[in-house]
Amino acid sequence: MGQKVNPIGLRVGINRTWSSRWYVDPKEYADTLHEDLKLRKIVTNLPETKGADIAELEIIRHPQRITIVIHTARPGVIIGVKGANIEKIGSELQKIVNKKVQIKIKEVRNPDNNAQLIAQNIARQLLARGSFRKAMKQAVTNGIKKGNAQGVKVRLSGRLGGAEMSRTEEYKEGRVPLHTLRADIDYGFAEAHTTFGAIGVKVWVYNGVKFGKEQKEDAGVLVRKRRERAPARS
């Protein structure tokens, strides 16, 4: 199960929420969904957002307006000089929707801990003809050391190193419990379209157990804390 199910979709309603939040009449559902997909595609493909390291896009629909929250590691790139870029993005999105579009930007504080940004970074290195093994190892090490993750797993599939036959390589450090539903597992996917074919990059980042209240702690850490709190028996 843990190998085949998207870790984010599996945990929606447990410790994750939807990236698109709205409610419409069943007759309008298909059109609204396709509009969402179009908005996401435009934001990621615009020249103004190139190299902005977008981790996630949230779409919240209100009766009179649509709010798009862009999670990025480089907010300055999206905002541009005196907000020029964000205005261009807004005007492009306004062309395909009838409601008013509002854009909000949220900075990703720790890019070494974000699975989507790690995947994009590895894909970028593969496009620059970098060593795939070095890219994988570096991403995992940075995730553990700089990102303070409890486990990172990276999987690459395709014609690695320009080989004739495609294969899958994996590198993992720490623990990534995919079957534990309360585990806070971040998942990211990116593709590197190289001259010898597409290479898929999948990244899993484990940030400890997440209970209802934004609590990121491993079970072992919790047990240790309980022991420390318990009064010593004479």
C-alpha cells in the first residue's frame, strides 16, 4: 500500500488539508476543476515565475473572488521590482476567470525540508548534466542536516546517466514510515526532460508524528519526554 498511494492524498483529512478549497453545484464541478488545473498550469509556466521555486499552490474560492496562495522559497522573484511581476501574473490569470483574482505569497522558510523543492532541485541538476548519484546524496544529506527531517527518501527513474535502458535508483536515510497515517510525510514529484528522455524524481520527507495540533515529534521523543516528566519513585 505505502508504495503505490500518494502520501498526501492518503492523509487528507487526517493531518493534511486540500490544496483547492471550494464548494460548487455538482453541475459546475467539472468546469471548476478544469479551471483550477488551468490556473495551476499558467502560474507554473509563466516566465515571471521561472526560477521562483514554487512548492505549492492553494486555490480558495469565495463567492466574489478567487484567492491563490503561492508557497515559494524565493518570494522576491514572484513579486518583482515594485510588484511588477505579481501584477503581470494577476492580469494573466484574470483572463481565464470571471471572478476577481487575489494573489497571496507565502515564503517557504526551510527549502531543504520541502519535498517538492528538493525534487525540483534534483531535476535542475540533472538538466545541467550533473551526476545523479551526487544530486540524490546531497539532497538527502541536506534534508537530514539542514532541514532537520527524521528521514528522506529519493527515487529516480529513467535513462540515468544516458544509459540505453531505463532503470530506477533509490537513496534513503533515516526512517520514512509510509503506512503510519499520523506520520507527517511530505511528498514531491518533478520531471527532468533531458536530451535522452524524461527522468522522474520522487521525494519523501518524514517530519515526525503529527497529531491534531501541529505537533511534529517522533514516538521515541514522546516516550522520553513522558519518562522525564514522571516523578522518580523512591
